[in-house]
Amino acid sequence: MTSAPPSGIPEQHKYILDESEMPTRWYNILADLPTPPPPPLHPGTREPAGPDDLSPLFPQALIAQEVTTERYVDIPEPVQDVYRLWRPSPLYRARRLEQALGTPARIYYKYEGVSPAGSHKPNTAVAQAYYNAVEGTKKITTETGAGQWGTALAFACTLFGIDCEVWQVGASYDQKPYRRMMIETFGGTVHRSPSDLTEAGRALLADPANHSGSLGMAISEAVEAAVADPQIKYALGSVLNHVLLHQTVIGEEALLQLAKAGEDRLDLVVGCTGGGSNFAGLAFPIMREKLAGRFDPEIRAVEPASCPSLTRGTYAYDFGDTAGTTPLFKMHTLGHDFVPDPIHAGGLRYHGMSPLLSHIYEEGLMTARAVPQTECFDVGVLFARTEGIVPAPEPTHALAEAVREAKACAETGEEKVIVTALCGHGLLDLPAYDSYLSGRMVDEDVTEARLEAGLATLP
């Protein structure tokens, strides 16, 4: 337990690591799980998918990382060199937020908004671009929701001399024009999805209900464009094992920084979840310590109430995209045809959850909550007015849950240690805050009928 500093010594707000302390290995939680997750299945044969099934989409190095059970994977030096532009990222003690809440809880947040893209996404974008460049890829296609992933991949592709083509979910393309501009500034090409550039997009456009788009639709378009040319590969910004692997630099740094803060225990680790990469990045190294008996925190995922794949979805095999072209993944899903409401947290509008996180959830190693967006923005504004950072809409879900817990501590007197991931800033999401501040934001009710309709199309 930490104590107040001696009189006259200022309280520390942030904990910084030297570049020499930056992790040089990614952590693979598959090595430590009690049971392995179910394998992906080929969409045609329904047999376990092998490396050959994935090679039209990904370079061999990433396919190897997708299936490896080695505990650690070395980070190539060229990737480390790019990481040093912003890593290690700071860990903050949210003292002013604590004071505003009147809580004895100690709240820490790992801030990834210091990256060139303003989010955690470059942690995997740089790695994926590097491995593609090594294997001679000329162009990478991808989808993006709110635009953080598309921005990160455009930045990374520019560094390694690769063209980048992005299909952005229609609702976010309309709501967040500055994300599109940032992608283009980094050298990427952006299309509104669904588009008339692909067969999948044209088919989706035939139904007006698809106008707002979804990550599943954008994935279908990006995958179709990639498989049409052997010199083009596809990159995914979340969900898959290798993506979650690359994000573990977040949690590895956080453990070192919490030690510098004098914390010898953790009570709650909380992160937002859409596909799962930000949450896994913070949680997996801490889960390793929990499995080894060194910590015993509750590890809690928080998702939008309007896209509740963990809390209201079904654990089943489903496609990763709307058109049904990807392998089948065993995951918590709302059905690949489910179109989430066009909430402002565009990065969380995905019908499924990471298969690896879904398996861990089924194993009872983590819990999950769903939070409505108005509560998230209540806390986002409070956070901005106390900590001085306008958070992206996505991490306000985790902040809202952290605040709930801190308020409970104010009632009980418990001095819980709460750690969360602030995965990005919201400086390009200000129209969302305008919607909230003007009173126009509403919470959508996802009815059982809508959920049943989405799940009715499971393969």
C-alpha cells in the first residue's frame, strides 16, 4: 500500500520509463492458459483452418504468430525503433479525478494517446507493416471504424513503403471527417463503406438499412480487395491473436510503472472492448501474473450497451465479416448480420469479440459489463475537466466502470487499486462531445428481437 509523501514533497502524477526499459518481447498468453481456444474453421470445409488458408491474406510471419504457443516473441529492432517515437507511454495516477469523486481508491490510467495516431493502434500497425514489407507486399487493405486503426496503418505503411487502402465504416466516415483527413495525410486512401468498389459493397448498398455500415461490412470489402491480387495483403486492427500479442507492450510497461508507483497489489483491471486488442494489451501481462499467483485482481471488460457481444451475445462459430468470406471463429457474437446502432464509439461497433478473449471469458478468468454511451460521456467530460485529457469515446466505457467502482469505494472506505487503459484521445471526436453537450445524444435500446434476428443467421 502506498502512503502520502512527506510534507513538502509534491505528489507524483505520472510514471515514466526510459527508452531502455521499453519491452523487447511481446507476451503470448496462449502459453499460460489452462486449455487452448478452439481453432478457426475453413468457411467451406468447416475443418480447422491451416496456414495455407490464411496465406492469401497475411504474410507468413504473422500467420506463425497467430498460431504460436511460445510464451514470448521477440520484437524486431526496426519495430522497436519506430516504437521509440512514443514508447514507453506514460502511466498516470488520476489524483484530481479521485479528489472529485471523494474516493479512497487509487486510479491509474495507461495513456496511449501519445502515439502518432493518437491511440494504441500503432503498436500492431507498425509490426504488421514491417512483416509485410519484409515479405514484399506492395499494398495493404483494411477496414476502420472510428478511424484510429486506419490512421495507424496509414502511418505505418508510409514508414515501410507500402500503399494503404482503407474502407471506413459509413457512420464514422460521416461523423469523423478529420480522421479521414489524417489517414490521407499519412498517405492512405479512404473509401466510405459500404462502397460501390467491391461486389460485397454493392450488394450491401442495395439495402438502405446498411447505409450506416459496420466493421463487418468494411472487413468484407477490404478482404475482397486483398484476395484479388497476390501483391496485396490484408491487415486487421483487432480480434486476431497476433494483433492482441503486439498490444502486450502496454501491460508489460504498466507493470513496471506500477512497481515504480509502489503498488504491490491490484484490485481491478478494466478496459473497453470492441474486438479486444486494447483490453488484451493491458490485461494479458497482468493476467499472467494472476495465473502465477503474484496478483489477484478482477479483470473486467466493458463494452457498449448497444453492441453487447460478451454480455448478451452467444458463444458460437461465426464469420468475422458480414459477407461470410473469412474463416469461422468461435467467439461471443451477435451474428455477422447484426448492424450496431451508429454510436460515437465507432471502434467498438463490431458484432463479435476476439476468439481468444471469448475463450478466456468462458474459462472464468475475466468478467464483463455493458455501459450506455450517455453515462460514458458523463464520465468523459468529468475526466477532461479533472485530468485535462479529452478521452476518445471508446475508453470512456472503461473510465465509466472505473468511476462506478471508485464511487462504491467512497461508500465502503475501501482503498482499491484500479488500473485502466486510456487507449486514445478524443481530439478528433469532438462532434461526439458536441452531441452530448447539446443534449442530442441518446441511448439506443437493443431489443431481444434485434438480437434474435442477428443470431438467426449464425452458420
